[in-house]
Amino acid sequence: MSDLQPGAIVLPDKTYDTDAIRNFTKLRKCWANIQAKTNRKQTLNFSPWVYRQRNLVERF
């Protein structure tokens, strides 16, 4: 992740929903489109459509 360029979109699955990853991507001026874990209390920006598109990459 140290090679992230500004404007990149990070698309991990929800097991990577940590404040550390979100803060790291924010510092790099990237967008972390990570589905929130069920135990997260705050609401975060998330696009279900973009998240579904990562499936295409995984299958490729």
C-alpha cells in the first residue's frame, strides 16, 4: 500500500475495515471503499456498486 497514488480507490473486503487502513488511505489522498463491519458504530462513505465491481477483478 505504500505505492498508492493520490486519487486511487482501495477496494478490500470488509475484514480490512480498520481505522488504521482508512487513515492511511486518507493521508495518501485515496478513497477506501470498504464495507463497514457490523460492529462499527459510525457511518462511513461506501459505494455498493463500486464494491461489486471488485468481483470482476477477482474473477479475472
